[in-house]
Amino acid sequence: MKPIENEIHYGHEVRKKLEERGMTVAEFARRIHCSRNNVYNIFNREFMDVGLLKQISFVLDYDFIHEI
């Protein structure tokens, strides 16, 4: 099955917003209560659990659920 071209990759969007905020991966990991390795796994996720996305939205002060 061929992917939809305009489909959003949530992990890439999270990483982009993290960099815009100037937050380190270590700080982000601490705030979402996970390891740095898990954060890098999040960056690679095309899709994400809504609960995790809400937590990330709170930490990065960006509403991923409604803005993307």
C-alpha cells in the first residue's frame, strides 16, 4: 500500500517543535517521564497514542491534536 503524500509524521513534528522550543532531549525525556532512548523512538513514530500526544502537547505547549 502506498502512503498518502500529505500524511503527517507525528514523530518528526514533535522533534521539530522540540528544537523550536530549544529544549534538550534529556529535558524533554524527564518531563514526559521516559528515557532518552524512548524519546528517539518517539521521533521515529509516524503515528502516536492520543494519551502520549496530549502529554507531549502539554510539555511543548503546542496542541498537536488540533493543529496538525
